Amino acid sequence: MRYIPVTCEQREAMLRAVGVSSVDELFSVIPEAVRLDRELALPDGLTEIELESHMRSLASRNRPAGGLVSFVGAGTYDHYIPSVVDHVVSKPEFFTAYTPYQPEVSQGTLQAIYEYQSMVCALTGMDVANASMYDGATALVEGALMAARVTKRQRVICSPTVHPEWQNTLITYAEAGRIEVGQFASVDMADGSTLIHRDEATSGHTLAAELASGDVAAVLIQTPNFFGSFENLEEIARLTHEAGALLVVATNPILLGIMEPPSSYGADIVVGEGQPLGNTMSFGGPGLGFFACREKHVRQMPGRVVGRTVDVDGNRAFVLTLSTREQHIRREKATSNICSNHALNALAATVYLSAVGREGLAGIARTCVAKAHYLRDALLASGKFSAPWESAFGYEFALAYDGDVMDMHEAMLERGFLAGVSVADVEAEWPTGIDSDLAEHLVLFAVTEKRTKLEMDAFVKEVASL
Amino acid sequence: MAHPSDRVYSKEHEWVVVDGDVATIGISSFAQDQLGEVVYVDLPSVGDELTVGDSFGEIESVKSVSELFAPVSGEITEVNSALDDSPETVNADPHEAGWMVKVALSDAGELDALMSAGDYDAFITEG
Amino acid sequence: MTEQLSHSPGVAPSRGPRSLIFELGAPESRCVEAPPLDVPMGSLDEMLGGRTRRAALDLPNVTELEIMRHYSHLASMNFGVDSGMYPLGSCTMKYNPRINEDACRLEGFAGLHPYQPEDTTQGALELMVGLSDALAEITGLPGVSLQPAAGAHGELAALMVFRAALTARGDARKKVIIPDTAHGTNPASVTMCGWDAITIPSNERGEVDLDALKAVLDTDVAAFMLTNPNTVGLFDENILEITEAVHAVGAFAYCDGANLNAILGKTRPGDMGFDAMHINLHKTFATPHGGGGPGSGPICVTDELAPFLPGPIAVEFEDGGYGLGWPEQSLGRVRAGYGNFGVLVRAYAYVRALGGFGLREVAEQAVLSANYLKVKLESTFEVPYGRTCMHEFVMSGAHQKREFGVRTLDMAKRLLDYGFHPPTIYFPMLVEEGMMIEPTETEPLEALDAFVEVMLTIAEEAAENPELVKGAPYTTPVRRLDEAGAARNPDLRYRSTPE
């Protein structure tokens, strides 16, 4: 394949116009010592027909969750994607455009981002949202960095119940950069949430104790957390603000359709992974980091933002604004180094939220919650699972399997089921602080609106028969 | 371009008007013209200490950020909070309503290092 | 004025009020709903532990037709590579092959969950290994991590690799040197990595000033970051001396890969002495920019640095199977997941379509096309660095500003009336009234000639009727905007009830 339209004859004419006899003459400025005097050792180019067949064959060597009965979640969820979403994001005027630096010919992208920002504000209850970040993990880290700028402090406290991969990412940034991560609190084994205060029944580091040591820029919390349990945002917000720190809350955007938003509990920054909103799972990327904050902190917010204005004729129009926060203007003093974001994923989320609408989002969220509760009850009733704690949850929950989790996963895969996520597998890269014997048996199950009662009954029957 | 002669100017284009031991500070008409449309002014708080030559705030246009450098030292006694809501005043009226901070001078001698309007006009013409 | 607009604009004017999606529909309008519930429904508030939403939820309720019309209308106000020539310097706005779009949407890729067992993702892992191998060969840097989500993310990840390697040898350093022509992401990434950015000036040839570089190089310097070819489109002839000087003080040489398109198959950053680089797959490897992203910014490093790469990375086992593994002394994660996989699929397909021969042809045509434009325009516009350029060049509108009061911004806006996307303007800062032009290899000669013709026409207009140019654009969906007003009184979201 080649995508070069210039013909041989035209090429000769261009060389003559430039005044050189060969293309190599144009490259003579490259010192001979570093010129590549051979062809790159890559497989020969393919025709489109060969390429199509090759890509199909690679894809067919995968067994996508989308084609199985999947209960796998833990940050990436198998929600239904309305047909209209891909029809919109496939419009070439959207996906072949660059960052909307020329607003006169970028009103489509700009207005869509403005709508996206508005929807993120509607969901989270916050005042302002940016045009997107890479994913939930980096959005959380940016939240911590922003809190450090706002409070002029460096230490952040991250709950151990935040997704292990996100904690790992936070630690990477902290080791390299401008924040430190304070000692972690522990998991409250009564309900699988962050241990806030200690009583006779609990032990371990409490959040209250961590905050008492002072000088904390931010508390980072995820709710529902990695285990599916809701956190006590009200109490955490109270303690966080008493300590003069900001509360950064990561949350699930589907549940925001039916759940009181973190803003109501006093969150200062709300972030999350927006993949569930109309984006394919795509092996974990590209996702969509959403990021929202209070208006008073907008000048410390990372990332691009679109604002409404008018043109010289007085027509409503949209434009990138507050750009002096960004790297192309403020350089080493910028609020973040982010340049490319995930605009097309944000567009998908915008179309998704338009397609399901206010009522549809609530309906989908309710359906997920009802089905997840049904499955949990059925799995407990099967006798093969036990509850590690009792907690309110959304559409993901953790149960302990009475047996070898890996064996169960393999056996169920043979039967066409992806039987959840093994907590120990994910935790292997960042400990959540729960007892390792328990972690080895813990399985996270996520149930989306795509699962049917029939599938769940079949799953429970099969897993019970192992 | 002639700047008002009732005040003195710094090489960083700030002006200073002294009334008793209080100095009012802003930026020159030349400076606001160079910046273009001012969209935001970030100023210190009352009680902060200014040190001559140090940055005490920032002024932003749509696509640039410039630091404000203190032409004199002293404690801030007043900040022009009206600029929060209408930063365009810096463009419209840089020498009066567009003032930025008032300072209790700690060393009036520092004023000697600043330029008269005539010297400042010559300074900016030289480029 | 109509006469001068004989070239039909790429974006059709569509004036008049445009609704926000929130202003459409009706409370009872529906598009996609959850299926009827087939399990018992308990008390929602009980299930959520008393957290049921009380706050209003300002989302629209609209029908599918309204959605399609609304977003089709928005699309019609956008300009993409498919709309017309997009010579946006430093951004490599080349054609995005459609087979790659089809490939990433195959259920076997798009439907994969990151936590599936590895034996159900062998094709995806093989693709990632194949792409890593290709990038290693193209750059001459054998260690590859596909994790970073974008160029700036890759820069930061590579600086973190340097930091990890320095820490491992007990060497704490504080500074990173960058030339004044660097992209803003470079100094911003340095800050995020906890170091101080030191800027050095360029010389009169638009290259690194070697003396200035050597004057600041000491054992406190962790790295030197350079875009090569650089941001004025020139290949730095002293590249070996530069990387040698950097290594002499124990620092690392970093290549910003934004301009890799110019040198594919012609020379390799690894051979120039660079220790690490990032690649913008959304530039060189033809993946779409998506109106700002998602991109993908894999990093390639020397063998010495490979153990510190962010993980996990895809690996091939001896038995021919594939899996995910961690480099020995990995610095950890820089994100969730394994990379922007959907973008990786497109880039892999692009590499397989072109092969080694095709990739070299890309660089050759990109460089020829840029030089062709430069030759055609340099008698009308000042070109400060006149020698042979690589895939892009910077020219100046200083003459037009001086003589006619027409700024580069005005000429850029006028280009919109003629159906072209403007070049990158006012970057790098060291060229007065700069225009950075990158045609890419995928523009036909007819488009290049039309661009030249329009630029010459605009130069004439600037001389004869400067007000015309200063008022441009006229034919776009909206005209020049009140950007100062937007920044002074930020309106960043829709409110159903005005405050």
C-alpha cells in the first residue's frame, strides 16, 4: 500500500523545481555517519486485501469479552454502546481534525467539547470540567497535583481502596515529581471501605490519624471503590476539610445517573474513567479521563477547556480559553504537560449521554444495580461463595470463592463465561492492604445492563457444579 | 507616545505614584498596548511584602503571561480588586482606574532608581 | 470581494442560530433505553445505602434523528484532513487510511477487556510485540514501552526512565536543558518530573548553539531534550557532537519524536546518539488526531535504559506465545491498562501496509514536498533559514506586517476563506510572524500548487487591500471570535437557568 499521490513524472518535476537531481541530495545535510545505508528490516508492505486478512486473523486469535458472557469490570466495563455513537465519531470532519486551534473552522469540535464539559458538570455536580484527560488514573494524579498547587502543600493521602493500577500510577508520578504520597490508611473489613476511625473491632492506620499529622494537600478516594463498596464521603469530606486539604473523588459515571454526586458531599475535585460512556473496552485504551472542579480553582485546573463567546457578527461561538494555564504558553510553569487529550472519546461520551438521556442513564444504572444485587444473592446462595463484608454497592461487588480462583476462571471460560476479576491478580502490582489469604480468594463481579437473568442463572448453575 | 509626568517608571514598565509614604503601582500605557487585551490580573494580598525587583503578580492576555515586577519595596496596603471582574480596565485606563496595588514604602530611596516620564519615553523609543 | 473567493471554501458557511444539544428534545423524548428488567427490583435507596440522587441531572432527552442532525451539523462546521490541505507544521496532518479504522473496530480488538486471561488475547499481544519491534527498528532504540497515551506523556515517561536510571546509579541531578525552539510540552514535562528546565538559545542557523550548550552542561544536568529535525524544519548537522557532549557529563540525550516523519528509513535517532525518544503515532504513523486526541506516545530507549521502562509491556515467550511482563527495574505504571491499544492497532496496520520501503518513501516525499513549497514561496515571503529543509519549514510574514500592517494571523485567517487550513503560526517564537508549513507526503501536487497560488494571492491582497485580509475570514461558519471576552468572563458550561 502507499498513500502518496505524487506520480513519478510529477516527482521529477518537483525535483527540478527545487533544483536538485535526486531526493538523496535533500538528505545530504544528514551526516554520513548516521545515514541509514540499508532498508529498514521490516516485513514487506501489504496490499489492502492482504492487510485486511492479516488484521482479521490477528483479531480472531482473541476471544473478546464482548463475545462471551462477561462479569469482568474493575475499571473497564462492558456496557451497551448505542449504534449512533460510532456513526457520529466516524464522521471524518470530527476524527481527522486536529486540536481546535482555529476556532472559525472548528466549531463542531468546540461545541461538542462544550457540551461534554456541561454533561460532566451535570453528572458530577461540579462547576467546571476540562476537555478530557488520558484516563481515570492520570486524571486522579492530576487531581493530586492540582490540590498540591492550590494548597501549596505536597503530601497527599490515597485510600488503599483506590484501584491498584491508579495507586501505582500515582506513586510513579510522586517518585518522579512534585508530590509525596503519605502513608496509606487501611481497609475497614466491616464493609470494604477506607478505615476512617478506629474502634474495638478494627485495627490498622486510620484516615483520621493520617490527617492528624498535618500538612496534607489532598485525600484521594474512589467511590464505589475498587472492591465495589461505597465510601463514607460525608465523614471523609469533613475530616479532609478540617485538615485544610482538598478532597479528590474518583467515581463511576454510569452510577452518577442515580447516585448523589460527590459535589453534594463536599468534593473539591471529581475525576473518573469515562470509558463506560459509549467507549469500547479496546483492551483498556484509549479510555477517557474526566476531570471536574470548583470554579474558584479553575486557574489551577490542568488541560484544555472550551468557553462560549461570540464572533464579530454577534453569533454564538465557542473557543479554547483560559489557555494561559497550558504548556504551550506557560511552559515550565504550566498546570500540566498535557497537550493531546482524548477529545474523540469525549465526543463518544457526549453522544452516548445524549442517546440515553437523563431518563435512559438512570434506567441503565438502575438495571445494572438490580442485576448485580440479583447475581450476588444467587452466588451466595450457591454455597460456593462467601461475603468478605457487608456493604452497599453499585453494580460491582467482591465475594470470596471457596476454592482455587484460577481453576474456576479456567473452567468457566471453557463454558463461555468470563467469571470476574481475581483481586489477587490486580493487587499483585499494588497491595490494597487486605489480608493476602483473603485476597487470593476474592473475585470482583461486575454486572452491566447487557447481562440477562438467563445468563446469570446459567452462570450460577455452572459455577455451583464445579 | 507621552506618559504622564506625575509619576516615575521602571524598566519593567511599571509606574509608581507616591502620596506621602504610600506608593500606588500600575503598568504603563506602553506596556498594556504591547500586551494586547488584558484578560486576567493575578495580584498579591493585603499584608504581603514586596521586595524591589521581585515578581509580585502576573498579567495575562489571551495568549501570553507576563510577570509584574515590584518597582519598590514595602507592605501591600490595598489591592485593586475591581480588576478581578474587569481586567480590561488595565487597557482602558492604565494610569488611573487600572492601578494594581498600593504599598507602604519601606525605602523611599528606591524611587531614585526609577525613570521620569521623559526618560521612560526615550527608553521605550530606543526599544 | 466575491471575486477573490473563487476557490470554494472547504467549510460551507452555515450561519444562523445553532442549538446546543440541551436545547433540543422534550422530556418524553427517548433514543436508547435499558431493556425491561428481568430480575426483581428492590429498594434502590437501600441498595445504594441511602445515596440515591437528589440533585437535578441536566442531561438532554432527545431522539436519534435529533442526535444525528445535531452532530452532522456540528461536523459540517469542522475542517479535517478529509476537508482539504492541512499544512499544520509539527503536527503531520497526513491522510488517515480507512482500513486502519476498520481494523481497530474489529470485535476481536475493540471488545477485549484488559483483564481477560492472556490465552484469550494472544492476537492483541502479538500485535503489540510486532509494533514494538517495528518501532525499535525504525528508531534504532531497542527498548520499547507502548504505555504512554500521547507525546507529552511519552516525554514525561522517558524523563522518568532517566530519573530511575540515575537513581539506580546513585546520581541525583537537578536540571534538564532545552533549546528555545522546543515545544512547550518539553519544559512542562521537565517540571512534572521534578527537575528545572534550563533554556539555551539557538544559533543564527536555527540549530543548537553548541557553545551555549557546553556552557551549561555539568554533572547536575540529567538530560538534554532536542527535536531533530528541529522545530524550524532543519536537521541539526552537529547532532553527533551534541549527543557526545551530553554524554560526556553523564547526562542523557532525549529526542522529541514529533518530526520523525522526515527521517523514516533515512536515519535513526538511536544512531545519532539519542538515549530515548517518544513517537507520536498520531503524527508519523497516520492515526487520526480526533479533534485533539486520543494520540499515542510510545517511548523507545537504549538497552541500558530498557530495564527501567514503564510497564507492563507485551513480550514474546520462547514457546511462541505472548504475554504481559514487567521490565526488571520498571519505574512502574504511568497510566491504567497497557497503552492506547485502539491507536496501536491503527499504527501497526500502517507499518504493515507500507513496509520498510514504503516508510522510506514517506520521508522522501514529505521532504521533497516541503522543499517544493519553500522554493515556490521564498521570493514572496521571508524564509529566515534558507537552506534545504526537512519535512517542514518556517517562513515569516514580517515583510507583510512591516509594509502593509497585515499580520501572519490575518493571512492565516484569510487562508480559511480559500479552503485551506492555516499552517502553525507564531511557533517557534524565534521567528517573527512565523508560519510553520508541513505539507506531508499525502498531499497531491495539485493541492501543493493550489496552496502556493493562494498564498501568493493573499500576499497580493495584503499589499493592495490590507483591510480585506485583516477582516478575514468571511466564509467560515463563524467569523473572528471575541477571545478576550471568553477569557475575561469564562462561560464553560450550559446552564438550564441563566444565573
